[in-house]
Amino acid sequence: MNFFQHQDSARQKTTLLVLLLVLAVLTLVAITITVIGVFIYYLGLHTTSIEIVAAQQMSMTEHLLTFLQTKNALIIAISVSSVVAMGTLFKYSQLSGGGKKVAESLGGQLLHYDGSEGQSRILLNVVEEMAIASGNPTPPVYVLEESSINAFAAGLSRRDAVIGITRGCIDLLNRQELQGVIAHEFSHIHNGDMRLNTRLVALLHGILVIGLIGAFILQGTGGYHYGRRRRYNSSYHGPRSKNASAQISLGFALVAIGYGGTFFGNMIKAAVSRQREFLADASAVQYTRNPEGIGNALKKIGGYDTGSLLDNANAAQFSHMYFGQGIKTAFSALMATHPPLHTRIKRVIPSWNGGYIHPQPIEHTAQTDQQTSSFAQPSATHQASMSAFTMGVVDSIGEPDSNHLRYAQTLIHSIPQNLRDAAHQPFSARALIYCLLLDKKKDVRNEQVRHLKDQAHPATFKVMKKLAHYVFQLERKQHVALIEMAIPALKLLSQPQYTVFKNNLVALIKSDSHVSLFEWCVFRIIRNNTEAYTPEPRYSLQQLTNEVSLIFSLVVHAGKSVSPGGAFQKGIEHLGLKNAKFTLNSGNYSFKEIDTAIEKLAALKLLQKPRLLKALAEVIAADGVVTPVEGELYRAIADSLDCPVPPLLNES
């Protein structure tokens, strides 16, 4: 399967989970009604003497059938369903803030570039390289102060994803092993697993609430001490004793129902999770072309006393998100969220002899990261032909390989160190983006600088003046990489800071009364990745013929094709659309109109998106050249559609 099929599969599994939840709730309703009906039958909890006499004349089965038809049974059904629904929605709303909510609940602390060194800096470099190689925004990294070897990816989409990693993972794994672990987590980001995992947490919490209510009833009635009190007080009897007994029995029953439901829910969670782990392991090998990286990381888990176990009160509810088995389970065959360690290693390294690695702390060196010296520019064999471009660019979405990783590493380290450092700090990251938007015309640039002096933060403005010279010297292909490197720092801005920053971007772009394609791409990439929003899919391509025509026309105009009509028609024929019109034959277009079209196209049904992007690649390749402008535009459009495109290795 490719990226889009994996995403579609994850959505289907979410639908299946919802259906299973509905069945689980119906089962809980039936069991709860039965249990309460039994209590009423045996304990005589009737409100009138007529009901008592009637109950004495009924068998248990007749009583339950009668009780099922009463208003009380309906109230119980509505109450149980409402409690589960509210519990699920409450938990989901807690996690709607993105992956950082999961990381923080596990005690994670954000890892900053500033002050990081040794293995921590290597880890941040690895995450950044893989993000750029895959076309994703660089996810923030949270460190869990745990000695075990483990990691996770969490979030509702790739735009609010975070990577969590234990201190043991940082201290005990070398660079190649960290690459394997991080590649595994990026696979979870690409394959839609994070959203599925978050929904699993919420659904199971909704079922668990029934048990929590039972525990609350027991605490309120002193149920844990009630039996003991009766043994020492023989006079403790009568209606109050009977009612208390009923409440305690009901409390225990609800605990059993809630935790029993959670038990079977965890079985479902484990079954779903195990298959996704195999997929992520395989993707990590494809990504890095180095099975020893992830394989040795797994071997170190097997040879380490602490293994991958986490010591945190919240670890159990997120157990299916981890790189390795994070908690001990009583029924490992049924409840383990991960396949057996030896099975995972054997799949990655078929020649494995069964031996584990007993890890020792990695020795820190004065050099931050020496890995980059061995990487060279992609060879000529990787500079694909146009036919390979149109065939391969869509296939690479969510499926980057080692060529993209090498390219990203080389690209990152071709950027001056002072600019790379600046990209990782909120003040200087804003300054870099401002520099990228400064106009080449002196009079326009002077007007932009005057605006920033009045409106930008003084510290940011000061940094901008220092960095502008270096930014002007960058190659065009380095611009997008620099923006992607700055995204994590921009996400740290407070809402007022971000509002000022965004308003300044708009002012810089409008300063010459013209919006260039590069300016539009910069704004879209930043907005897409700092204002995480993923619309629900609802459109087909046939419903958006006008929007497709507009975007294809924009791309044709940007590429300055010698045969614009032919290039446009090639993309339209690929989609089989009727009544499409080539609308842009000059630079006079409205970016508001284009933004509206992009937002509609972002709501395409999932398996319609690769068709659109393939046709767009046909339009770009029609003249046999992929320019940097076309590359930027293609990646900005794909990013707006929530499709991560790796760097285009064959840009001219």
C-alpha cells in the first residue's frame, strides 16, 4: 500500500472501532439493565406493596422481561450510553490539543536546540533531517526522563505531531539506531496511526468511565469497609443496611462491567496495534536502507534490564503508541500491544542469531554531529527523467527513501550554521521568514524595513538586519528547507505574537501591490503547518472542475511553458474532466480565489488526491523541465492537501 491507501485504511479502522464501541455500549447497557434487574428481584427494592407481591409471583426470567419494558430500563440505557459518550468526548477534547498533550501527560519536557549537545543534538538533527526528507513539518521532541529505551509519535495529524523519546533511548542508542527508531515513528505519522491511536484512547476511556462510577459509588458508601463493620456490629440491619448492601453490590457490579469492557477493548487495541508495528518496522528499513539501525535498537531493548518499560501512572492508556512494549500485561498473548521482540528483529534482520545487545551509554564527544561529512549530493542516476518524475513523485508521498534522506542531510548542512541556529529560536525564526520576503527592489525593500521597524518585535528586527545578507545569498532550493526548519520555533509563539507575525507577513507580501508565487508558497506553508486544520473529505474531482482548472492554470503560468494550452490539457485529460477551462494566461489572478480553491481541494476524498497530484505532475513535466518555482508550488499545493512531498531530486 502507498501513503493514501494507508491513510484510507486507518480511516476504515476508525469506523470499525466506532462500530465496535457501539456494540460494546449496547452490551454494557444490556448487562447493566440485567444486573440492576437482578438486584431489584433479590433485594426486594420495590417502592409499593403491589410491586412486591407482583414480583413474588414472577420467575427471574419473567421479572427481567418485565423490567426491560419499564421506564427505569430506558433511563438506565440512556444513562449508560450518555456516560460512555461523554467520557469519550471528554478524553478526546483533552487530547485535541495535539501530540504535546500526550507527551506532557507522560511527563515529557520539550527539548530545545539552545543548550542541547552531544546525543541530544544528534537526536534533534536526525528528526529534522527526516522531516525535511519526507516533506513533513519538523515535529517538536519531548524527552521522558525514563531509563528505558522507548519512543512514540502522538498527535491528530502530521501538523500537530510530536516525537516523544526516553532518556535511555538518547543515552544508549547511536546515530544509526536513533535513525531507525525515528523512522519507525515517522511511519506512524505517515500511515494515519496517530489519529487512530488517539481515538482508541478516547473510546476506551469512555467505557472505563462505567467502572470509575462504580468505584465512586463504593467510596461514597464505604463499601470497602462495610462487610467488616457488619461482622463487628450484629445489630447493623434493617432498611438502611439493605439499601447500603444494594448500593455496594451495584458499585461492585459497575466496576466489574466497566473494567470488563475495558479488558475486551484492550484486546481490540492490542490486535490493531501489533499489525501497525510490523508495518512501521518495515517502513523504517525502507526509509533508512539500514536494517541494522532499527534491528540493533530492538536488540538493545532485549539486552537491557529495564527494556522498554515505562514507570508512569498514565503509561497504560497510551501503551499502543510506543516503539516497544511499554507496560507489563497479565495476558501477554492477548493484551500485548506489540509483537514479540524476537519476531520483530527476525523480520528486520532474517539472519539474526538470537543474541541481544547489552547497551552501554554512548560516549559524548566535543563535536555535535560528525555524520554529515560522509553524505554527497545525489548522483546523476538519481536525477530522474521526466517520465520517472511523473510516475515517482506521487509514489514518494509518505514513502521517502534513503535518497531523499541523503539529499535532505546535504541540503541542511549546505545552509550556513548561523542561519540554521537562527531557525531554531522563536525571535530569529521570525526574522528569517521576514528576510525571505524582502523585495529585491530597493524602494520596496526600504518600505518593508520601515514597516518592520514599527511593527515587529525590536529583538526580531535587530536579528533580521544581521541575517538579511546571509539569506540573500541562499540558493532558491534552500528557501523551503529553511522555512521547514523554522516551523517548530514558530509553533512556540504565543497567540498575540503569532498574530503580529502573521500580520507582518501579509504586509510584506502586499508591499509592492503584487503577490508573487514564492510569496504565496511561503505564506501557505507557514499557515498550513502552524494552524493545524484538516477538513473532512467530502468532494470528488468531478465536483471541483473549476478549482482544478484554476490550480492547473496557475502551475502552467508559473512554469512559463512554451505550450501552455498543451500542458494544461495534458493534466485535464489525465483526470478525464469535462468543461475544464484554461483561465490564467497572464499574471493577473486573485490569490484569494486561489486560496478558496485550495481549501476546497483539501477536502477531496482521500483516494482522489493522488489522482490530482499525479495530473499536476503531468502538467509540470509537459515541457521536460522542473524549475525551482514549479517545485515550490507543487510542494505548497501538496502540503495544503495534507500530503507530505519529499524534496524533488530532479529540480533543474
